[in-house]
Amino acid sequence: MRLGVIDVGSNTVHLLVVDAYVGAHPLPASSHKIELRLAEHVEKDGSIARSGAEALVKFTRECLSFAEDQGVEDLLAFATSAIREAPNGVAVLARVLQETGVELQLLSGEDESKLTFLAVRRWFGWSSGRLLVMDIGGGSLELAAGIDEVPDAALSLPLGAGRLTRSALAGDPPTSGQVKAVRKQVRADIARVLREVNKAGVPDRFVGTSKTLRSLARIAGAAPSTDGPFAVRTLQRKSVAALVSRLAQMTAAERSQLSGVSAGRAPQMLAGAIVAEAAMDLLGIERLDICPWALREGVILRRLDWISAG
């Protein structure tokens, strides 16, 4: 079966097409995406601006056409924090449904965390024991921990790399005072949930997923994407600490010249590094194993589970 998944995130809207069958490894066939940056198309009250809604409708239509050309039989679509937190988010979803026929499912932060955890568990398998999974998105940070396919703890914090960049790291490069203030805020927010994460037990393996963490790992020397998904990639805490200092001195244009960093994502790499360092430090993580599967794959796997269950 050829499945299509439309992921409406804070930074990008991404259609991933995969060949997926119950009991088999989902194989990516093609993708179509745009850096829509919905989180930047907002009014003063946080509502999605008309320009953002129109761009989303337009690209959703493009996704439908692309999916048809690719022979997609089943199309799934979901939206995360950018629409979830907007006062008019439900209205935007209704407009997309009315004008395109695509029903975007609104995932909660806990849903995001659980589905990402499921993808990581399936990728690394049961032999990895108890997992602790970290995902740094554009709008939020997800943390999940547990020994089964459903985590014992699944949290979402408003500490996305894009969100922090827009709200507190506006300089290019930002001032040392801005960096210090963000570091303090991030650490305080993560510290508040440490007890809930730690109650899930001592992890056997620490895993990082998301474009932000993959990019940080690449800057630190991990294998490039051209080496394929099965190349072993890791991110050391000491490397992240060094990256925070390094990225803080660089402009967005300079960051975009680093390996694995696109021009569109370059401005928020510092914020991502600050969040990664804080989480790794407070949770006692010396090394993250980077997983190529994340939320989109979790959605696909859950869909296949439903099909298998009838």
C-alpha cells in the first residue's frame, strides 16, 4: 500500500510518500515540502494570519496533486503546535477541509511525544530496553520515556527552536545577555518536569530525533544524509556545549555554511543547541543516538497497526 502523510509543522509542511505494509519496514518513495513557517504568519493575538491560511490551503492542494501522481491510496494529514496554539486554529483546519477536502488531525503535544516514541521503539527494537527520547521541533520540545511501545512519560514543552528564536534570540547574532536569559529559561522549564520523566525509570538508551538534532550531530561530525538512514549517528553532550558557544558568535548566514544546515533553518540552530544542551545536562545524558524515524513515521506505523487490527 502506498501511504501519504502530510505533516503541518511550525517550520515546514511536508508530504512524505511511503510504501507501507503490515509487518514490513515502511520504505520512503518520495516527498514534497515547503518551508511555510506558519509560526511566523501570526497576528498580535497569536492567530494564524490570512496569508498563512491561504498558503496552507494552496500547498495542501499541491500535496493532493502530488499524492495522486505518486499513486497514493491512503492519505493521512496532521497538524502540530503552530495550529494547535493559535486561537483560530480550528477555523484554519475547517477552511482547509472545506477548500481541499483534506481533514487535518490536530495532534496534542502528548500525542506527538507518544507517536515519536513509537517510531523510535520500532526503529531500535526491544533489545534497546528502556528508552528516553528527545525531539526538538520548531514549536516544542517532546520528551518521552518507557520500556514498552507506549511510553510511561510523554511530555511536550513550549521550547521549540523556532519559537525561542523568534521570542528571545532576535539578534544576528544575539547578544550574550539574550543567550544567557534563554539558557536560564530553558533550564528552569525542563527542571520542572524532571521528576515526571525520571519516574519512568533509568533509561538503557538515550535517543534524539528531529531535524534540529540531526543537524547538530552533522555539524559535530556525524555521517551526512547521503550515507543513508542506517549509518550510526550520535551526538555527545560535550559537542553540544561547544556548539552553543560557537553558534552564538555566528550570524545566520555563517551558520548556513555549516554542514547539514539549510539557510531556512540556520537562524534557529543556536536555540536548538541551547535546548539540547540543557536537556542532556539536566537528564544526565552524555550521548544521544540519532534516530532517522520521528513523528511522521510514528503516524504511519500507528495507521498500519489500525489496519492490522481491522
